[in-house]
Amino acid sequence: MISQKLCKVGILSLGCPRNLVDSESILGRLNLKGYPIVDLEQADVAIVNTCAFIEDAKKESIGALLDLIALKKEGRLKKIIVYGCLAQRYKYTLAREFPEIDAFIGKVSFPASVSTMQAGSRLLSKIDWRENHNGRFPLTPSHFTYLKICEGCVNHCSYCVIPRIKGRFASLEMDSVLEKAEKFNRDKVSEINIIGQDISGYGLDLYKKPRLTELLRKIVKVADNVPWIRLLYLYPSRVSDELIELIKDEPRICRYIDLPLQHINDRILKLMRRSSAKKDILKLVDKIRKKIPAVAIRTAFIVGFPSETEAEFRELLGFIRDARLERLGAFIYSREEGTEAFSFKQQLPDKVKAERFGAVMSAQQEISRAINKNFLGKTLEVLIDACENGTYLGRSQYDAPEVDGLVYVHPVRKDDCKEAKFSNGVNSKNKLKPGDLVKVKITDTLEYDLVGESL
């Protein structure tokens, strides 16, 4: 048994930013109990917060478990705890396959003591993502953060396993959200990213109607020193005129609409159980473009959905080329047990799905290259994230952290970024530091990134 005072805990957080917020809560709770939080290389106990959304995510999670089991066999780890989506979906199967792992814990529980946990233990105490912000142990750089305002999903798309993993849609009470936003404001963060599986549904459970716009107005007031507030994941049919007007009128809300559309063909959309038809999507995109000048729309599409014909895929590809959306991600359809689409007929061959994925990404690369060329010679406000090899790494308001492009910023003086070694901290030798907002003149453009000089 490890002495509780000496038990050092490390975490590997896989998957989306929503998982990262959960990881911060886990570490925060343990830190308050006195456990030292360290890098995995120095840990006695390793926690893996897993993702199991699609097949690739499951493979990544399993690979991480195998790596940690190898460390445990070498004596470099004492205990392994698997948390999150993979454990929620496959806890009993994993327990049979991996006896070396000490506990598999789902979405809302965590052990009362990681030091005394035995393999297969069910001595668990509740830990909830809605807990007070004081329990947070930050895993993001100090200048930006994620604020999760809801969990689960209300949409029940036919391909998606999230409702089965996360359970019923749940919003964080408005006062608690504002308390967290006030704390981030006091911490002087430069960017709050508001997240959830579907933040446009915020309030449906607590208040019987969506109240995202009202919440945002209050966040803007209590976080009055935060220059950027970003919205991540808005379900198309719940993007209201009121919300669009707020984004247009409030300069601190990024002109960045994260709008996963998934497809454009009406038959496929219906099979997906999406509530928007093609005409609704076209109308919404047009409205956003007209109402919000210089907006960036981010979307995601699924290719190779069961029974998707070549003509239906070409319709999607045509829409991508015509709409010229600024940010686009594509996913190859992943057949997930427990979803309605798992039993759909005419599942497509992997080769066909891969070819369609390649065609989408190739088309978007050309679109992104052309869009970026429009910034040449213009001046953008850029948030500095880090500095590497004499160049600052930053983002415009059109780029969410870790998923979109970068702005490579060359300092005016060559030694401004000399020997910089910061991502979470500050090097006093640098002219700029993480969290600084600077004016940057764009001098070159790449497929997904920009290059410029600080002014």
C-alpha cells in the first residue's frame, strides 16, 4: 500500500475539451485531498480519461492503456485507473481483458482514495462535472480556458453514441456558470471557450427552453476583462436570430460559428435523425453571412454514411465547394454498436469511405488556401499562445485552440523570442507572452495557417 501523503497522481486526458474539463475536476478534487499532481513520468498512480466516441478514439484509448500496463509491469507505476467514456461503455469487458488495471470508472464517480484502491474496487464517491470551480486543477495554459455549461446531448442522432455514454442532457445552473466565469475573469484569462456537446440546448432541462443567449449576455458582463469569448458547438436548428444578433453586436464574442452540419443531402440527413433539411441549412448559412460581417463558420461532415450513394456524396462535395466554409473537418463514418445506424443496411466498404474522405479534405484544402490569401496585407488581432524557434505562435479569433490554424508571428526584433521556453509560464526576456493580444500584419499565407509581423 502506498502512503497517501506520498502518492503522486498523473493524468492522461484523451479526446475532446469536454473530457479535459472533467480531467481538471478529477485532479482538482484529488489535489484538495492532498495528492501531489505530477507528470505521468513521475506518477505512482496513473489516471486515463478515455474517449470512445468513434473507432479511432477507442483504439487510441486502448493503446494508452497498454502503454501504462507496460509501465506498471516494469514497476514504474503502482496503480492505473481508467475513467470516462471507454469505461462507461465497456467497463465489464475491459475488466476481464485487463486485470492489471485497478479500477474502471464511468462518468460521475471517482474513488474515495486512490492510494488504497484495490483491483475491482467499487468504493466510489461522487464527483460531478458541475462541482464548484475551486476544485479545478488547470490543464490548459493560463491564458485560455474551457467553460463547460452542459453535458450529454438532446439530439439523439442515429450515428452517435454520446447519449448512451453521457446520459440525459444536463445544464449547469446559470449562477454556477457565472461563478466560474467570474473566477476566470479574476484570473485574467484572455479567452473563455464555452463548450458542451450542444451548448445551443443550454437550459432546456432546467428552464424548459433554450437560454444560451441570456446566459451569454450575463457572462459578457461578469467576465468584463476577458477579451475573447468563443462558442463551441451550436446545433443548426437552435441558432436563433437573437443569438446571431448578439454575436454581431458584442465585439468580445468571437466571430466564429461552430456549426456541425454532418451532411447536406436530405435523405441522408433524415437517416441521421438531424432536424435540419438542406433548405434550412442553406438559409441559415446565408443569414449568418449577411448578419455577421467577416464571420468564420466551422463545420464537420460525415462521409460514407450507410447507403450514401455516389450522387449524394457529390451533392455534399458540391455544397462544400459552393459554400466555401472557413473551417471544415470531416469524419469517416464509424459504425458504433448501440446506435440506430449500426443496423442500417448497405454499410459502405472502408475503401469507398476513405476515398470520399480524401476528396472532401482535398477540396477544403484548396478552399482554405484561397480564403487565407484574402488576409494577405491585412492586419489581424492575434492571441499569443507560445514561442518556438524565434517565432511566436498565435491565433486569430477565427481559430479555436488545438483544432484550427495558427498565425506564425515574427517579432520586429530578432532577439525578442530568443531562447523562449514557455507555454504556461512567462519568460521575462520576451517582448510578448502567452495571453497577449497583438496587432499582426499578414505577410504570407499557407493552406491552413498565416504568417505575419507584430506591429
